[in-house]
Amino acid sequence: MTHHSTPTFFSFPADALAGASERSAVVAGLMAGSPWVSPKYLYGPLGSRLFEAITELPEYYPTRTERALLEACRDSMASAAGPEPTLIDLGAGNCEKARSLFQSLQPGQYVAVDMSVDFLRHSMSHLQRDFPHLEMLGIGIDFSAGLRLPDAVRRDNRLFFYPGSSIGNFTPEEARVFLAGIRAHCAGGQGGLLIGVDLVKDESILQAAYDDTLGVTAAFNLNLLNNLNALIGSDFIVGDWRHRALFNTALSRIEMHLEARRDVTATWPGGARRFARGERIHTENSYKYALQDFKALLAQAGFSRVDAWTDADDWFALCHAIA
């Protein structure tokens, strides 16, 4: 059996033209009538670590509920996935959720995909030491606008793993397009998708999960301003802003915002915007689904049979959909 000392890494960095386009898109969002920033800018080295801390908070139920589901239903999931899948972990982060599946799934290859490349390298170096006989690939890419896979990724029985209810960051229509793109990477209709989805529940539970008592989620949200300063050369001051989270009942989504504590003006090369006290920058959505609606969304994206596992409270679901 082959011994792998280190994972193989591939990176698809934005080129200079794409970088300029990205900065322009961020500025356009900040200058919009209702200013907004993509949630992908919540991450990076510090943001990824802050999100790890969020997952350990008592109020943040999704991670522990999903973890318990992965443990309780792993044999059923392995049966649904088939033998030696190519496990493609989208938004891998610290890779711990995928690690929990290795024993039951027995993947033939593990592919970790994340936009925070340095964090991914660190996580995978530990993982490879623990599983020296499993071929591992790391891919540094922002896959929110489309996924690219190098030829080194095996085509046999690809199982895309998208845990953590991250699909909720997309609007339902964006989610359909994204899921259809994932299905297109399942060669010849083989393989499938194992995905976590947060379900509709009492508003007070949702509110607490996104506005914890310790203020870790607030730090995570506010750190986005540091990331913007690095990206577009702006001069946002974190202390001028506060974290706000609310549940939008009509759209069935949690919204995160940054709210100006006072009248402030942010500048960047070639532009500026004044924000009045109380004005908000919309930083993230997290849509919550009824299970039957999410199954319908998978069908619209071209997936066929869907198996679903939920916890006893029906707070969270894991779905396996066949390409």
C-alpha cells in the first residue's frame, strides 16, 4: 500500500485581472443603496479560527447536531455512498467532519477544498500523518462562483461532502445553480452529494445561535472589516461598528449585518462612503429550509433519489442525493 508523507496541493489563485474585478465588485456592494459584502470575506486565517470557536459555543447547535448525526448514521451513509468513494470535502476548514467519516466510508481518495489555503495546509498536514495510506489532495479555490477540479481528482464514484449548512449562504436560486454545478462534476451520473442543511425552527433558537453571549460571532462578523481593509485598501475602524443578527421570517433566513455606532466615513483608493449612525452593511444570509423544500431543490438541480437523516428534534438534516 502506498505511503503518502504529505498531501498534494493545487491552487487556483485569482489573477491580477480577476483581483481588480473582485475589488470592483466589493466596492460596488459597499456603494449600493443597501450596502452589502459577500460572506466569503468573513474568512481568512483569523476568520477561519473564529468560526471554529463559534462551532464550540453552547448556542451554536448546527455543528454538534450534525456531528451526532454523522456518528449515528455513518453506516447508512456509507452504504448509500458505495465502495471507496472519492471524497471531495467542500469548505473543508479543519477537515474534522470528513475525518469522522473515514472509518465508515473508506474513501479511495480525499480531496479537501477551501479558499483559506494556509489554514487548509495546516489542517491537512496533521490529517495526512494520521492517515498515511490515504491519498490526499488540497485545492485552494473560492468555489462559490464555480468549482474547478484538477485532473488528479479521481473520477470514480465522487462523493461531494458539503456539511455545516453552508448551502444556506446562497439564495435558493443561487443554491440550485451551485448544486447543478456539483452534479455536473459527477462523471457519467456516477457518485453523489452528502450535504448538511439547517431546518426551520423556533426563532429564539436561531437568534441565539447567531448572536452568542460571549460575542464570538460578533468578533467573526467585525473581522470582515479587517479583511476588507486588506483587500481594497479601505480604512474601516472596527470600533465604529457593532454586530447585528436577525431572522427574516418572510424569506426564512438569518441575516447578519454590521451597524454603524456613529456617523462614519470609510475611504479607499478612488472612493469613499459615509455611513449614518444605525446604517447597516449586510454581510451574510443563512437560509433555513423545510426538508421537503430542500429535497425539491436537489431535484431541480438534477439529483435523483434523496435519502435524509434528521435529529430527534428535526433541527438539522443530512441528505444524500444521487447524481
